[in-house]
Amino acid sequence: MITNNLRVSGLASGIDTETMVKKLMDAEKAQLNKILQNKTKTEWKVDAYRDVNTKFLDLRTSMESLRLESTFTKSKLTSSDSSKVDVTLSGIPSRSEYIISSVKTYQPGTPSSVKFASTSLSSETTELGTGNGFQFTLNGETISLTAQDTIRSSITKINELAAKTGVTASYSSGDQAIVFTSKDPATSMTISNLSNSNNVLNLAAGSISETQNDFPAGNTSGATGVSAIQAVGGQVTINGTTLTLKNNELTYDGVTFTFKNDMPAGSNVTITKKTDVDAIYDTIKGFVDKYNDTIKALHDKVEEKKYKDYAPLLDDQKTNMKDKEIELWEEKAKSGLLQDDQIISSALDKLRTALYSNVSDVDSTKMNKQFDSLADIGITTSSNYKDNGKLEIDETKLREALENHINDVSLLFSKKYDTKSSLNNTANNKDEFANSGAGWRLYDQINETMKKITKTAGTSSDSYLSKALSQFDTQIDSWEKRLQTKEDYYWKQFNAMEQAIQKSNSQSSWLTQQMGG
């Protein structure tokens, strides 16, 4: 007996049952294919929204500093004579001018050193040799060198004790001599208890410091010593106050001064603090450039043509297509996914309003009416309607405002009005909007837009499109089970027909035989 699991393809009837069932199932799959295509299109839409969210994030990054007062307090320092005094910012200076009226530069000290006579060893890696091992004491620490030691290993042993002795050793290949150097001018150096005064390294006993030198030029050991020179502290007079220099760099009142030469009293150098117009201008221009790029990209998205005849390709459709054909097809199938999208269109309108609306204040004396809009500082919109509100900068006008009206420019961007409610911001409260600067308006509006996009297409299972994809998966699973049942039904019917034909053929053959056929 033939079961439903055994599929017989036209053995009795000669019919291509498999092709017949496939054609019947292709018709049955129409609804499933539509769901699969809708799911793919929804996945594409999720990706498109996330790309838009990235653009808004980049725009926010480009302008978020414009809502901070510190952006507009950037300063730079200039020296009237940088060959004598140079300056850099290291904090927030309290003054706009510093007068350096005299400088006595700090004179660094030099440590003690002694260069011993040339050794007879041919290289740094030549062993001292049999019978040439010896001991000596360096600043109270005993150092033992063996016959197997070399110049290199001997120096290593000496330097391993440098933290205790305050002395380091080095080798001059040109002189073929070892040099001992104290770590600083205050550290004296004493070499004693030499077990072999005729050692192959030519180390000699003696002391050397700022006030003592047992290794004067021409001494019998052949060593040459140089006594330490103590550092000499410096002084500088800034705005009438005398300050001590422990080196020739001084950090004072948020300014780091570098003194290059002595200056007699009265030979003034003036340090001037000014608004860093270039840095602030670059910050504003960086935002304007990013804003223009963003609105162009988003307008292109909402105005993108939609090709209704290009649905997402199914897997079996792709099997007969080349990669380039698939790429071109999907390019058109993806086109227009965000056409006339209300989230994006609304965001673009609100960003324009945030930029173009005048900034006011509940206290009319706090806001300069001559600088209460971006147009007042040279930032306007393109007169070409095709630019969709592209911003343009009058560089001369903006730089003049930054030079001469920096406080007004700061208020225009960074002023924040607080309604004392944590739920309120410039995007949802008209009072906060009216009385806050353009930087806060843009920042809040971008955040609100990103929240809406995340709610629509975010990674959370609660987002609108995530729920839609989940529903598609449920429908696909249901349809696949339904189609499997239908396909089994068709095969059962064809198998029954084949059995009936086979039975009929068997009966006909028996009758033919009985009748002498």
C-alpha cells in the first residue's frame, strides 16, 4: 500500500507529477511570497531609518559644543617678543594682560663626572681575563667584578646599584673609557677599597663633588674629573609680583610662560589674552557644513523616487540572475523607502524653525536685539529654494561679531532658559524654546527626532518595525505549515490517481490474457 510519504511521479499515467505539483504550489505560494517581500522591505526600512539616525547623531556631535558657554570663552595668548618669552594656555587666565618686566633665567646645574683612562680591553664584550677580577666600593656599596665579566656586564652591575649609589656608568667607544656620572649636582661620588689599583678597567680611587676633585687633569691615574656645578635659581617679575623660577618654565594663573633669555628691569614683554576667533569660527563653520550635508542627504531621502514595479527579489528569483543584475534591481527596489516620511520631514521643518527664530529673554535687558538671530552674525539661508534651507556664512560679518561682540554671540547660541521641570526642553516647551539659544534648540530637537526614530526602528522588540517583523515571522511560519499540508494533499491525490490507473491497467491486462490476447 502506498502511503502519503511515498511520492510516485507518473509511473502509471506518464504525467510529470512533480512539475504539476510545483506549478500548483507556485500559485499557492503567492500570498507567502508577498509576506516574504514585505518582510524584506521592512528590514530595509529599518536599515534606512538607522542610517538616518546616524546622520542626526553626527549632526548633534558637530554642534553640541555650541550650547556651552565655554566654547565662546576660548582664548589665545600672544607675546610681544616670543624670542624672550613664549606662552601657552594651561588653564583659564583671570587677566587679559601680563607684563613681564624683568627675568633672571634659571641656570641648571651639572652633575659630577669622571672619565677613567683608556682600558686595554679590545671591545665591550671582551672578558676581563684570568686574574683580573677585582672589587671596589662606590658610595658605600661594594661591587665585585669577576674574570668572566666584560665592560658591558661590569657597567650593568654598577648601574643595578644606581638607586643606592646615585651614580651611573657608561662606556665611550671613542675613548675606550668608562665614565661615572652622579645623578645630580648635589650627589658626591667616592670610589674606594680598590682590591687592585692596576685593574684592567683603570678605575681609580678618589672623590669628586661640587667642592672636591681628586681627579684633576694630569693626575697619575689618568682619570679626568669634572666637579658638579649647582643650579642657580631664577626670578621673574609679572605684573609687579616677583616669582621664583625652579626651571625656565613657569605655570601661573592659567598661563605657562617659557623664559628664553635674561631681561633687565624695564625691558618689558607684554602677554595679551584675546578671544580665539579662529577656533570659535571653525566650530561654527564645522556645524554649518555638517548641517548642510545632513539636510541635503535627508531631503534626498524624502524626495527619492519609488519604483513600484521593483519588489524585493525572492531567493529562487536570484538563482537565475547575475550579481550585478541583483544589485541594480535591489537598488531600485530600495529606492523611495522613506519617501515623504513624516518623522524626517517634520524634523527638517523644526530644525529650520530652531535656527531661524529670534532668541528672546524674559528680562529684555539681557538680550541684545542687534544680535538675537543668526542672520545678525552673518549666518543666513540660501536664496535658492532648491537648496532647501542651506546655511551660508558671511565670514567677514561672523568674524567681526566674534571679535567685538563675543558675549552676544555666546548668548545667541548657549543661553538656556529653565522652567524648573525636568520633563521640559526647548523641543516641547514654548517658553524654553523662545528664551533659549540656537545651540540648545538644535540639540533638543535632534534628540527628540532620534527618540522617534528609535521608537519606530530601534533594536528594542518594542519598536514599531520590530513588532511588524515579528508578525511577519509568525505569518511566514503559519503559511509554511499551511503550504506543506497543501503540498501533501496534492501528492496524495496524484498518488491515488496513479494507484487507480495502475489497478485499471492490471485488470485490463488480465482480461486481455483471458480472451486470448
